[in-house]
Amino acid sequence: MSAMKMRVKIYSFDHKILEEAVKKLIQVIVRSGGKVKGPIPMKTKKKIVTLQRSTFVFKKAKDKLECRIHKRLIDIDDVNSEVINNLSTLTLPAGVDLNIETV
């Protein structure tokens, strides 16, 4: 039987917080006995919204708001129960989302 593999996707609006979370995640995985491939930087998704500043007098005045979503991908080989337990109890900084799936 082949070893179990997992893929972890990490999302955040702030790239500095994301890098700290990735370092913490990799340390936990390596201490638990898993093999890490990555982090692989994914494409940054950029959402732009245009709003009118004034509704009556200055109709041509507009504001542009931008939201960037930074992503990283980490593959974990040789997953055991200790890795899974440590990943489920891991506390990450606010603003970081984690998506774990088996491959």
C-alpha cells in the first residue's frame, strides 16, 4: 500500500502573515515526521471594485478598491496520524485560511 499524501492550500490577504504561517506549518510537519514539498507560491488573485464617490454633484469622481489574495501550496508525503493530529490542533494567525485535502 502506498503512503498517504496530503495537499495544503493556505490563503491570506497579507503576504507577511502568510509567510509566517507557512514557516510555522512546515516546522510542525517536519517535527511530526512528514516530508514537505514546497511552499509553492500560487498566482495572486486581485479583485478590483470601482465605486462612485458622489451620487449627485461630481458624478465622474470614482474610487478604486483593491483586494489581493495570496496563496501557497504545500504537498506532504508520508503522512501519519501524528501529522494529522498536529495539523488539526495548529493555531494560525488571524486572517490566514487553511484548506487540507488528501491526494
